[in-house]
Amino acid sequence: MPLTLPWWLKRGPQFTVKAVVQVEVPSVTYLGEQDGPVEGTVKARWLPILSTRPEIRRAFLVRASYEGQSDVHVVLALCSTSAPDRRLIDDLRAPYAAIFSRDCALDMVFLKPAEESDIEKVCRPFYAAV
């Protein structure tokens, strides 16, 4: 499954992408929703961005483990009717980078329908298009 992994670099009051790396992982296990006060803040900042993108149907912030790795990752999972969009990735990373360390990576994935159903078993969406 391709994941888009932005790495942050601070420039003035804005954060810009130092590198966006697409990584293939053999399999992903979704563990549960990533939620708390700080996550609620970043989710709230993402809502206006997502609501302007008609191709985004739903969004999840989920903890996941990748086959062959022992770490647990936080993944922004997007259900989209379009291919991954670099501008959307840039738009979504700015609020995240403003809240979290600029060196704190955020994994993003554009889900296929089967992957969406896997996440639904352990996590509710924080955004759903109306």
C-alpha cells in the first residue's frame, strides 16, 4: 500500500515540505483511532480544508502498524474518489506541523474501498462529506 510521508521543515511562520516520500509497505494493521485533546485540535483545523475538497468522502486519524516494523504510526487516511493530490497533502500538513514538532512525520494514505472497511472496524471517521 503506498503511503505518502511528509517531513517538515520550518521556514518563517509557515512550514514547508522538505520531502514527500512514497513508501510501499507489505501490509498495514489498523489498531484504533488516534484521539485526544491535541488530536481534536488538528482534526478541527483539517475540517475546513477537507470540506472544500469534494473528492474527499471521509477521513480517519488512525494508529497503525506496518509489517516488518515494530513502531506504531499515526496515519491520516483519506477516502477519495481521485488519485493522491500533492496540493491537498500540502494543505493538510500545515495545521499538523503548526501543532506538532516540525520533525514529527505524518503518514498519509489514500484508501482503496477494502482498506476503508478495515479501518471502519477499529476507528470512526472524524470527517464525512455531506
